[in-house]
Amino acid sequence: MATSIQLRQLVKAYGDLEVIHSIDLDIDPGEFTVFVGPSGCGKSTLLRMIAGLEPITGGDLLIDSQRMNDVPAARRGIAMVFQSYALYPHMNVYQNLAFGLETAKTPKAEIQARVQRAAEILQIVPLLQRKPKQLSGGQRQRVAIGRAIVREPKIFLFDEPLSNLDAELRVQMRVEIAKLHNDLGNTMIYVTHDQVEAMTMADKIVVLRLGVIEQAGAPLELYNNPKNLFVAGFIGSPKMNFLTATEDGAGLKVAGATLNLPRAVAGATTLGIRPEHITLTQGSGIKIADLRVDLVENLGGQTVVYATTSDGQSVNIVLEGQAPVDLGSTVTAYADPARLHLFNANGDAI
């Protein structure tokens, strides 16, 4: 049966410096939860607290409703996969997978069965007799994950496991880890600074900043209904456009023009529009602004337009297909008013 995790007012401090601030979070059994945020936001520290590698300063960590603050890491039923593969170079793949079980004096027949099962799940059976130096980066990461699988943990923790791989391998390994979760059904927590990984893999995304949870929820919930400017700018690729806005008697004024929005705009100081929600087709929504085209990237399946408003604000646009947009031309941006986001002076969504 999959395992639940609850964080209750969890605090981490180094002396007088508090880096994790009273975090509350529920992770359901079998859920794939991703901690995401910029460098230094506390996501790896929080993961290490759950793993038992960092002592908890305050609050409670509960696993299946049992308080685990003082339980040693080895007894928490957790396996962790790190950014570095940390494979033993003098051992072959089989020996690397088996080493932890041998140390725990697991019977030889059981070791063989667990290693074989992990190798089959990860499709590394032909690699079992190879040394780490004979493996590619993706193969080494599979072995590192296999070393976690053979322990048969209740919970898997991943700390930026793909950051050492090139772009193509990252995509491949994202698929492999997602398939692993579907096959095993274990509770998994995954740390990354890459919001694309978060969006494509997670059941739940937890956005962290400066040791505080800014928002937690399903990927599309955060994409469609960001709680504040930080989440709106962090979730989504390319990032959301933000335009300075002011109220006037007729509506919301942006880049010198007034937008007549079918919603209350009281207190709005920023208008947010995702690049993929902007069109250049008249009648496809309300007019946002006239733009000068500064750069056009034709990517085949998409056209990315980098443009500037009359008052110097940057607007990025993603158009489907091979759109005929000329460098230096003036275009008019339109958007569905239902897809516009408004934020107040504090950065909160309204």
C-alpha cells in the first residue's frame, strides 16, 4: 500500500537563520509530488529533512500518520536518488545494485531476484556486467534509480536527478521516471528547478520561494489559476508576459490604450498574458496593444515573436505553425479576455 506524508509547521534553522518557515503540506498515498522553485528556495533542504539527512528544527514530519522527526533515515522506508550518480567505479552494475542489500545481509536468492526485477523495470539487463565507465549518462542514472528500487522503499525521493544530462536525455529520462511511477505506484517526491519537468511529471506541484510554499496544486491548476505574480511567472514556458496597467474610468489602461474587460479591475496594477494565448488575428479577442516586432524565431511547428509596446514593454508571442511575421513590422496583439490575469500592487491575483 502506498504511503502518505504530512508536514505540519515544519521549520529548519541553522542557528539564528531560519530557512524553512512553518511549512504545512499533505502528500497523498501514491502521489507524484514535485518541489519546484529557484535556487536557494529550500526545496532540497525540505527533501533532506523528509529523508532524515537534515534534522528538523520545529514542527512535525508524519509518514502514514506516524511522527518521524527522530526516526533514523534508514528506518523511514525511504530511498533517495541524488543529482550525482555516486556509483562505485570498481563494481559492475549488478554489484552496484546488490551492494546495499549485501550490507544489510539480505539472502543471496532475494538479492538476485530484486536486482533482476529492477534491471527489467529499467531495461538495463544487458548492462549488468558493465562497469560505470562503460555506461552513458542516462544508463548511469538508470543504475542509480535501480539502486533505490532494489531496497523496495515506501517512498522515493529524487533530488534534481536529471540536471547532469543533456536536453535529449532529460526528456527520455522524464518519460522513464513517469513510467516507473505508473508501474510501481509508490509515493514519490521530486525536486527540480525546471518547471517543464514539474509540469510534465507531477500529480501535484509545490512552488517554493525563500523557504515558503507560494502555491501547491495540480499542474494545470497552477498554470490556469496562479495565486500571485511569482507563480504566474515561474509556471509556464515561455514565461507569462507582464504589462504595467492602470485604472481609468473606462477600464484598464495598458500601453496607452484602454481595455474594456468584462470583469472588475479595481486594484489591478499588472496585466498578465501567456505568450501562447496571444494572437495576431483581428476578431479573435480584444485588442491588447500595437507592437513592434524585434525578433522572429521560426521553429517549424511554432513561431516565436519578440516584440515591444509603444511604451517600451516587452511582449513575447508563441504562434502555432509557420506564421508570416516580418522583422521590424508593426502587429496588433489580441487575446481572449477570459485568459487574461490581473494582479494588484502586492503581486496577488485578483
